[in-house]
Amino acid sequence: MKISIDQHELQRGLARLQSVTEKRNSMPILANILIQVREVDDGGELELAATDLEVGIRSQHSCEVAESGAITVSGKKFYEIIRELPDERVEIATTENAYLSIRCARSEFSLAGSAADEYPTLPVFSPERTFQVQAMVVGEMIEKTMYAASNDEARYNLNGVYLEQIEEAGKLRMVATDGHRLAYVDRSFGSSLEGFADGVIVPRKGLSELKKLVDEDDTHELELGFEGNNGLARKGGVTLTLRLIEGEFPNYRNVIPEEGSQRLVVDRERFVQALRRVSLLSSERSRAVNLEFSSGEVSLTSKNPDLGEARETLDVDFAGESLVIAFNARYLMEALNAPGTKEICLSFKDALSPIRVTPTDDDDVLGVVMPMRV
Amino acid sequence: MPPSRVILHADMDAFYASIEQRDDPALRGRPVIVGGTGPRGVVSAASYEAREFGVYSAMSSAEARQRCPQGVFLRGSMRRYAAESRRIFEVFQRFTPLVQGLSLDEAFLDLSGSERLQGAPVQVGERLRAEVRAETGLAVSVGIAPVKLVAKIASDLAKPDGLLEVAEGRVRDFLAPLPLRRLWGVGAVGEKRLHEAGFATLGDLAGADRSELETRFGDFGAHVSRLARGEDDSPVEPGRAPVSYSEENTFERDISEREVLESVISQHAEAVARRLRRSGLQARTVFLKLKLARRVAAGPRGYPLLTRRSTLAEPSDDGATFARVARRLLRDAKLEQPVRLLGVGVSNLLRADRGQLGLFPVEEGEARSGRLNRAMDEIAERFGADKLVRGDAAHAGRAGLSMQHKRGESETPD
């Protein structure tokens, strides 16, 4: 293998793989990346690939090829070297005993690697049907739901975001829950969702890679496809393969409360800031903050036997019965912030029922948070 | 000689079942059975009336129905029991600030030096019993003695709805006929060893020469010798609620078999979980403590000590959950030498009746393990913790569990 390629192109490709290369030493080869070079019709193609067996990333880069071939080397070291090189042409080539030689300007490195066939095969799969969606919209949906997914390994079926097509043709829903709160977003993609019948659970890790891919340049279209336990996302020359979560997503529709009898609209920023201040003195473990609603105002209070107490009162348009509800401050703040709008509507029934957190101007975004008992 | 103390031990009678009977007048005098009501449910508590029909905990609900068709079957609520516990402890607090809670329904009170103010200990005890009954409608049995151990035994013997005082000079006579298992720290193994050495009662132990017992059984010998004579100077410690619970033991021989270590983990995890449930608590952090067999320095502290911990995403009071985490900690520790001591503990404790509510109804699996735990608690309470073990704790017998079993309840995180 012997090629020459622009330094910044190579650096961009390697940077993308860093979060997938395994840092733990459970399987040392997974700290490596796979480098493959082939000659194609219009010149040469370098393919960089890495997997942690859950998520795989493959990217194609054009280059000048003198000799095709393949090798696997430490993803981190290769990236660190390339990152420090000047923005010029870089020549890389395999040498005796699976070393990778790197030359750029007057620098020269010889990096120890291994034969390419020692690297696990990345799943190559091409779903029968894929659909095109706007990358920007997918990014927005991930942002507004992923926070509610669970980190609890024991609840593996909640460790991701559920994607399903909802009744209305062309509308995709993303929904996530950790059993204490829930979030969903519906977005319309026109008729491009044809063939996306069954719901899938995409794990957090895969989603955050997808989000990064989208964020690189969100003006593009994204190609998505699912089949069996695998998912695929393609954008530009980058392909992401995702192992889906096998399991059943709970029947979340049953736990979404109706609009409650008690209702108010708050200024998101003011409310979140007050929550943040008051939660400073909430107990470290529970993070409980009380919301004391009364006519025209809500007082946020917290209490910690070791530290003291805090209270802050906000004027709000509340006209219902007086009531105290306790929440984990973080859950409430995340639900308030996720929609990204200026005003948020809160609606609830009583102190032990879930609260609905919705933007005032978008019926397709919803957060639900279960209160705490204190 | 230190001034003599007056320790009162208060223990509620058939706590859960009594609450149910009190709250529903229609249940009074009737056999009440708390437990799973489904086709595969088991009984987790039976009132005295139900026991007369031969209904006991851990019996299948179906069989209980056969034996006692007129029984009232209920599911029970830990939250209500915990709320009741708070009311009872408020009553205890009126008698002295020195109240040490042992669980939801049990506490030590130190009444030393309050005689002139409050009257004779027996009168105080009767007043406490009357006030608990007036406030809550529930019966509590009371034991009074100069030391904690004896007060606790006395309240047990006073049941149901009674009071027993063991005066200063009567302690040794009181203890003498009792079986060895009455002592703190004497489990099945310790009892067997003592039986084999010819000791049958506490009187036998009290009469034996202490230095001889110590030579023969080490610290354990000295410990039982003191207790059997009613020498227990442990104070009533009100303090704050404990921040960690643990169970550990030193093996009689060093252990390297993985399945034995895992069995012992299960046993300790179950014991810790049982204590948590009795206290109405849940824990978020599980820790595993290992003392390795190869000494690196002279003296008893010369063995390398490893502590590994892991925090759960959700607080739990389930022994199987704690065991699973502790077994993973054991695997991750990648031990290369035998183990001399193994302990399992939990910290980061929260009250079970508070906290984050769930969005989804309790899943069937969780509900089932909750029912199983309640049934196991009942059995442990009635017959002793060693009478029922989970299948995964079955290898523990092979460890030759030593007599040095230690229960920890620490107020500082370790």
C-alpha cells in the first residue's frame, strides 16, 4: 500500500473515528483503525474504518494511489501524528513487518501496525429500502429526545431512542424514556418514509455518533435504513452502521398524561435559572425541588439537612388550586430546555401524577416528568 | 464499676398485620393474610388469628385459602408501614432523645438516670406501651435491662403485648437457661462449634473460664464469654441514620473457588438487603470488600485489602441485584490469589417511601421479586436467616464459613 493524500482530509477522517476506537483494553485490536486502499475508475480511494462492535464508521477519501493494500494501526497514535503535521501532502505506505510509514514535509514516522485481517470485519449491509431525510431535522430530533433515554444497563430496552412512523404518513417520531421521564418529537419528512414500517431502538452511542455526523454539515440529506438488528446512516462519503437494541420498547402511549386541569405558561429561561439556583441546596442524592403553586405565583424551595434551605418565588399565570409538587430538578430542567423555545407550558393533575412540559408553539414536541414523593 | 444503666427495648407486635387490622375495623379478630393475591402468590405475613388456622408465611396463597377460606387476603404497603414507623418513633422520642432505631418497628431507648424524673423503669415502660397504643392503636412489647442484649431478649420473651424487666442482679440467672443462638454474633457455625465443645446453654458458657474460651476460640470465645455473663457495654447510639450496611466474614480456610465466593456474595447480599428492607431503606451503591490471603506485612493488618464499589442507576433493596453487582466487582478485580475475608455492603442510602416515582406501572418481574423478598423476610424472621437461601447461595456451605461473622452499620462512608 502506498498513497499520497492531503493532510487536512486525512485528519478530518481520523478525527471522526476517535470516539469509536475502544479505549478499554477488553479487545486490544479495537483500539486500532482499519486502513484500506483501492484503485477505482477515477483514481484512488482510501477507506478508513473503525468499530467497537456496536457502532461502525467507514469513510471514503480520494487520494493518489501508487499501490493498493491494507493495514491496521493504533487509531489514537495515527491521529495524533497526522494532527501535528503541516497542511501539505502526506505520503503513507506499508513497509516490512506491518509498519506504516508516514512522511510529510521533512517529518518521517514509522508506526507499528498489524496485518489488516486481524481487524474484525465491519458489518457490510445494504438494507433493501433506505429513505432520505434532512440531516438538520434528524439532528434536532435527537437533541430533543436523547436526554430522556436511560443509562441503566439493567433497562437495556430504554438505553436508546425509539424511532417509529406514526399514523400520519411521512411523520417520524423519536421517543425516549428512562422510566421517570419521557420525551418525543414528531417531524414530517413528506413521503420519503415509505418502507419504514416497524419501530427500532437506536442505542445512545449510535445516536451520538449520528448526531456528530449530522453536525459536521447539516445542510445535506441523510440516508437512513434499517433491517433486522442493524441500522445504517449515510451522508457524503461516510457510512455509519449501528447495532440496534434488541428488545421491546414499552407501551409509552399509555403513560402520556392528558392535558391536566392545572395549567400555566412560564418563561423558560427565568424558570430554569430559578430551578438551578434553588437546586443548589437540594439533597445531593435526590436533587428534589418543591414547586409550591398558588394563585398567581409559584415558589421553588429546597431543603438539605446538612446545608440549609432555599426559596425563590416567580409570578406566573397560575389560577388553579394551591398544590405542592416535588421534582428532580435536573429532570425538570432538561425537559424545559429541550424544546429550545422561549415559553413553555406546564400542565398537571396532582402531586403524584406526571407533568406535561410542552413548547407553546409546537404540538409535536412533548416532555413528561414524573414527580417525586417527599 | 460503671454506673448501672437502664436500657429499654421496644418491639412492635406483628407490625404489618396489626396495621392492616387497625385500619380496617372489619379485619379485627379475623385472620388477615398479607401477600400475593394472584394465582401464584405467596403469603408474606399472617395475623395471629390466621396462624391458628395453620397459615404461615411463604405458604402459597392457594394453600392458605384452602386452610383458611374465611381469611382476608391483602397485598400490604411498605409506604404505609414506614409512615406508621415514624409516628411510633415520635412517641419513643418523648421518653428520651437517646433512641436508637434498629428497624421500622424496633428501637433501644436509654433511660439511665431518668428515674427521679420519670419514675421506675417498669412504669416508664408501661407508659410507653400505653402511649404507643393510644397514638397508633398498635401493641408494642418492651424489655428492660441494664444492657442492650438482655433488654432485646426480654422484649422477645414478653411478646405478645407484654413487658419484662430483668433487674441488675438477675441478669446471669435470666440468661443461664437460654440457648446459645440468643447471643449476637453466634450463627449456625458458631453454635455448632460451641455445641461440639460441650456448651449447650448460656449458663454453660458463663461458667466456663474465659481465658480458656479465648485460647480455644480466639476473639469469638472472649466475645461469647462476655455476652453470656450479660457483660455488654455497647451504648444506645441515637446519632444519625446509618449511611452504610455491610456483612462480612473471614473464612476458616482461604478460598479461591469462584463459585464458592459467588455463593458467599449472594448470602451476604441477601442479608444486607433484608436489613435494608427492615429499616425501610434502599441503597444506590454496592461495595465488595476482599482481604487477600498472602500477607504483605506482619500482624493482622498485614493482609492486602481491596474495596471495589459500583453505583446503581436506581436505588434498590433487592439482594439479587446487589449480588449481581458484587459478583461483577469480583470478576473485575481479577484476583490471582485466594481470599481470606469477603464482605458485601451498601451505602448511599435512601428512604424507600420517598423518592422518584415511576412513569410505568411496576413491571411484573420487579413485582415478583418484591413479593419473593417479603416472603423471604418473613421466613428469616421466623426461622432464622439460614433456613432459606437462594439457589445461587447454595455453595456457601463449602466455604466453611468461619465464626467471625461481622455486621456493619456505619455512620461514615467507608
